Amino acid sequence: MSFTVIIPARLASTRLPNKPLADLGGKPMVVRVAERALRSGAAQVVVATDHPDIFIACERHGVNARMTRADHASGTDRIAEAAAMLGLAADAVVVNVQGDEPLIDPALIAATAAAISAEVPMATAAHPITGAAEFFDPNVVKVALDRHGRALYFSRAPIPWHRDGFAETRDTLPHGYAGLRHIGLYAFRNAFLQSYPKLAPAPLEQAEALEQLRALWHGHPIAVHIAAGAPIGGVDTAEDLARVRRHFEP
């Protein structure tokens, strides 16, 4: 399947200032993300930014970039603007790769794009949860699926609830049971991507603080690719940055 990767990159960050430009082995983080995404087989990789410093850094390293508005409420809104600027066809597949994932698995990007079909205009990914602490952590987003591998619901709560197993203990997961942890990677048909910012925010989305619930609320299916294991974590904190930098040391 042919697909385009668009990487939303804002310079502002409350926890890690100038994060997209953080040096990783001599190159800015956003450039490392773009290089990783290019290995997925994408037809093109584009950085969508609101800041000229990021745009200039991308140009300096030969990465395609587009300047977008500064007032977007989400990365989805930003990549929708970039996709429109690129003149992508209505049936083109666009993958949103976060700008703080310099170690993202290229195969995961390709597999998520491949989950898009004529009937399903949006896709994401998940992996099995193996520990109870992770399952009960509200910062870990869980997803429950239907028999077609499409999302029924995303939640910060522990879903699906194993009634009998958790009646006995919540220190371990019941034998043979594994919930699914959502991975924040999204693919869209461009026609749906262009309509997405126009959808009214959903009550469930606002309660859970999970933007993807807007699609389900309005009746749009989301395919979920199941990865074998957890991906390498992205960069949210200074500790994360130090960990990732070790991967780029000579």
C-alpha cells in the first residue's frame, strides 16, 4: 500500500523545551524521526510544523517540511492541513507519526497503514499488556476490540474487566488473560482526515481525554493492528532524552 507519513512538530513543550530540535547524535530529533519513517516504505515523509526553526532544521538535513498554522488544537488538525497543502488524493493513506518517536519501528508504521481498508478510514495499533500494574495505570490507554479487530472502545480504565479473575486478586493478571495497550500511531484515509477536524468533540473524548474516541462516537470504525510487543518509548522527559541519546552514540 502506498502511504504518506506526516510528522506534526511544535516547538513549544511544557516538560522539555525545544524538544523537536534536541540533538541526537548530531541531528535534531525531528530529523531522526523522519529518517526512521522513511525506512517504512512511505512514498513520502513530511514534517508539519508551526515554527521556522524546525522548518529550517528540516531543510538543512534534506527533510521535506511544510509550515502550518500555529493555532491547531491537535496534531491531527495539523497533519490535515499539511495533507491538504500536499494535494493528496481523497483515497490517499496518511500516517501520523509523532515527532518525539525517533526510535519508532518502521514496520509498525507500515502495518498500521496497511490496516486501512475501503470500509475502515482510520487505523491505529496496540500491544498485549503483560503486567497488572500497567493494566491498572490510568496513564496507560487500553483498547477493547470486536471480532474483526476493530476498536470497540478506548479507555484509561482497565478494560475489558475480568470479573472472576479480579475478584480473586488485582496483583496479577488472570491466567491466559491479556488486555491491549494502545500505541499512539494513527493512519487515515485522506478524505476522512480532512473531515475529522470538523467533527464535534464527543462527551466520551472529553471525559477520557482521548481524541480517538471522537471517531467512534460519530460512528467511524477504527482498525487496530496488534504488535507483538511494546515499542521503544518516545521522548517526554529529560530522562527519556538521555535514554534515547544512548542509541545514537558512536
